[in-house]
Amino acid sequence: MLSVAMTLLIIDAIVLITFVLLQSGKSAGLSGAISGGAEQLFGKQKARGLDLFLHRGTIVTGVLLFVLTFAIAYLL
């Protein structure tokens, strides 16, 4: 059981890294650095298509990472 959980944890970590690296940047250039999170806070743009899939996939794999980590700690 422990080896299955460890294997799933490694696969999940690789998928999570891939999802994070494939996401598009939220701010571009110097204007994004100056305004900070104001555009994201006051902006009404919603993610669509691939960005929405990557965002939700990142959340799911992140939660799964924590669950698997706690399960492995419990099994040890």
C-alpha cells in the first residue's frame, strides 16, 4: 500500500509541476510589476478554455498532493 501511495505521489507531483509551468503569466512586463495585483483584484476577466482547465487541474492536483502526503505519513 505504501509503494502505491508513493508512486501516486510522484506522478501527482510531476503533473502539478507541468500544470504550473503551462499556465500563462498574469502580468506582462513592467506595467504588471508596478500595478501588482490590482488588475487581478479589480479585473472582471474570467479564465476560459485551456487556462480554466489548467487552473482547475492545478487546484485538484495540489489538494491530491496534500492528501497523499498525509496518507503516506499516516502509513509510516
